[in-house]
Amino acid sequence: MKNHEMICGIIKNPAAPADVLLRLLSDEASSYWETLAWRRLPDQVVDGIVTSPHVTLRVAFAQNKYASGDFRARLVNDPDPTVRAAVAIGPQWFRVPVDSLPEWAQRALLHDQDAQVRSRAEENLPPSRALAALALDADPQRRRAACRAWEYLDAEERRLLLVDAASSVRGDAAKEASIHDADATDLYLQFTDDVPVQRAQVLMRAELHPATARRLAETGDKHERAAMAGNPTVALDTARLLADDPEHTVRLQFASRPDLTEAQRAEIDYHVSESDRLSAVPWVLDSTGVERLRRCAASANTLLRRSAACNRHLPQDAIDLLGRDDDFPVRILLCENQSTVDSEVVLDTFSRWTGPLSSMLLDHPNFPRVGLARRFGDSPEPLQRYLATHDPEAPAELLLRLSHDSDLRFRRAVASHPNLPYGRMTELLGDQDSQTSIRAAANPALPLPLMHQLLDSSGIPRLTC
């Protein structure tokens, strides 16, 4: 048995109780604190971390994606500014929604005595009333931060920010106001000559004066022309100037307008291949109209279908339609964004997707785990046999057989399965493959006394009363 693998596995073991995890707060386990502080934790362990004398532990817990905002807020008054700054930054995990800090905690961070903590809060806290309260602050950087909370500002606060003495504040305010105010869009354009890509992203949603839209359509760079071509508030007659633009991205955006018929789209020279990685169309993402989304899901324009797959207001009949789409990225995006996708669509997409994020589909609420062992346990195809290891009801005999498969991923997968026979699970604790050993130690069927024995053998002291 290898000490490193034992500790790593027990930290990841979902069945590890508080008295086991509390042992890992000891100095002897310090190199594992970050991993420990990032997992789901019992309240007793949270108590141990937030009151720990070790800054490393407290900073790591501030980034815990599973911890509630109330739990993380317990560190808002931490004596170390490094910890408070970490709380202000918060958990930033890819595609993982995070519970917000309570408003009182946000206000405390925004008014912290340490300038670095205040700065991190201004940059990272989500739009809120606490952030909006900085609109009248003497510091222009803090007024800029308030612009991010535009929806929480009243009309007078917005007006003052748009005429602020600091040009940086005026620019940020104009950016936020541009979605409903053509004058603000003109003001925003004055401050963004050197950031064409970011500016085009704003222009895709902005309200524009007809003269401004036409000027950008006729003389703008390719990013601005694409924004004019796709922005639904730009008059169709103006956007039509771009239907034959030499840049394909511009023609594609024009072909993705909501005011074109399918016949009109078919007349435009554009294409979308399965390998193209394209941003979703803003007006489709923002749409709450069921009929409009149905039209997007049924469109011959692949980009519109991909964009519709990302919209959380998509009706079930459109979800079912896109589940049969010929474009594989449509089905990937559908599974990533829609919780009611048919289970067989989720399974087929997982089976075919070779990208690094495919494992995320294992956590889809409709991933059909139960029954996979019966369907695929004896399949000659390795990928299908691998699917069988994800069945929570997989029989012990199958798991035992797969644990001896020549393909290493089977040994790794079954090592953490709670139905694996106890004898084989303990054998895998000492496997020559470190990942297999870790997963065996993470097996939720690992008996509590054995967890303690493994920590004993790794030199982790027992708790004293």
C-alpha cells in the first residue's frame, strides 16, 4: 500500500465521515489540504477549517465550489487579508454555478480595510445592490465597478455615471447602457477604438442610430461588420449591404438574423462544418419567445440550431427535435444545457464524444446509469463494456471480471464501485497503477475501520479528545 495514494483516495471518498476527514487537518497531511478543502464537507470539518490557524487551508476553502455562500462568508472577517481576498474572488470553476455570498458579506468585502481585498471584490463579485452602492463613491475605479451592477442602479445614478468626470467610468457606463440606448452606444464607440473584438461583442446586442449602423456596415472592420449583419435592431435594409461581404463570418451573421425567411437564408453563401467552433448568436441566447426558439431549432442554419440548444427556455418539443439533429455539436450543446434531453440521446452523445469534457455528461440528470451492465457488460466493444462500469446496480461478478480486463481503464473504473467484492477492492489498494489505488481508497464501500487503518499507516495521527 502506498501512503500518497491512500490519502488521496480517502480525501475523495464520498463516504468518508467527519472523524476521518478531521484527521486530515493535521500538519502531517498539509500537502493534501487544498484537495480536502475543495471537496464536499460535513459541517464539523468546515468548522475545523474556518477556525484553523493555517492560512493555506482557509484560502483553499474560500474556493470550494460546493460550499454555500453563507459558509464561505464565515471567512469575511478573517484576520489575514489573503484569505479575505480569496473569499472576494470566490470559486471560479468552469461551467459550475456558485452560490453567491450574502449581501452583508459583499458589503464587508467592498469596504474592507485592505485595498487589495477591496479591489478583488470590485473585480469579482457578481452584480448586486452592494456593488451598485459604489455608484457615488469618490474613487473612479469603484464607480467603474458599480457599472457592472447596472440593473440595480436607479435612473439618476445611471445618468451621473454616463456624464462622469472620468472617461473610464463614462466608457463602462456607456457599454452597459448601450443595449437600450443608441446615444450610449455612440458614446461607447468613442472609448473603444483599440478593442475591436470586445467592441463587436457589445455591438451585437446594442441599440444603434440608423446612421451609426450604416457607417459601421460600410466602413467598419470585419468584426464591426459582422455585428451589424447580425444585430436584429439594425434595419434589414442596412444589414443587407453585408449579405455578400467578402468575410465569411459576416455573411454567416447575416444569415442568422431573425427577420429572414428560410428561403432567404438559403440564398446566402455561408456554411457551418462540424469542426467549426462558433459563439452562440446573442439574440437567440437572449430569447424567451417559445415560437421564435422553435423556428431556430427547425432552421436549416446550423448556427441557429446550436444557439437554440444553449437557451434554457427551449420548449421540450424543440429539445426532442434537436436530439435527432444531424450536427453532432448541436447534440453536445443540447446535453450540456438541457436537463430534459432524452436519456438515450445523452448516452449516445457520451459514447461518441471524444472531447476532454465528455465526462461531464456522466453527471447529466438523465444519464441512464441503471441497466448499463445488463446492456453492455458482455459487449465485445471496449467502450460499451466501460459504460457498464457506471451502472450502480452492476453485479459483483461482472465487476470482478472487468477488474482483470487488459484495458487499464476498466480496473480504474471498477476500483471505486461499491459492488466490487471486498477482497478485490483491498487488492486494488496496492495496485501498481497509482490511479487504481486512489480509486480503491475512494470506494464508498471501504469500511470505516479500514479508512482509519490506512491513515494510521500513512502517519496521520488520530484525534485526541
